[in-house]
Amino acid sequence: MVNDCIFCKIAAREIPSNFLYEDDDFIVIKDINPHAPVHLLIIPKRHIRSINDLQEQDKELVGSMFIVAKKMAKEQGVNESGYKVGFNVEKGGGQEIFHLHLHLLGGWKK
């Protein structure tokens, strides 16, 4: 855990949050500034600053993030209507919290 990282503090339950999902490796929470009717964040419990900091040994973790996203899309009812997943990387790419996380967005009306 990085001491000043808000996602590390949320994962460690130092900051209260409503987890929509949790397992040994991930938590899922709602984005506090949603850009879609469904906007979730899939967050690894282990601190990785950004995609730029991924190592070879992180391949399984990153792959698992997409499996969790698929599971959450179904649970949120957007798996058939459609959804987006994506990473923001570094400040110029829109990353605001420097702890790797995957955005899941969906639920727009047709």
C-alpha cells in the first residue's frame, strides 16, 4: 500500500466505501464522478501506479481485470446492451488517481 493513495486506503478499508465486488485481488466501486449511468472502477488491491508500471508478472492480474469487468457488466445489466472498458494512462491521458484501475461504462439509452 502506498500511504497517500486513496484507492489503497479504500481497499484496506481505511476509507469507507460500498464495494460492489471484492475478491483476493480486486475491489469494484462506483465512480464518484460518473460519465455514464453505470460507471464502475475495477481496482487491483496491489498498488500499481499506471499501465506504464506494469511488469511481465502482471499479465494474469490485468487479464483478470477484464474477467471481473465482464462479470460486473452482467451484474449491472449492461452486458447485452453494450458497454465500454478502458484505462486512462498518465495525466495527459486523463488519469487522475495514480493507482491502476479499469473503467466500465454503460447503461446509455438507445
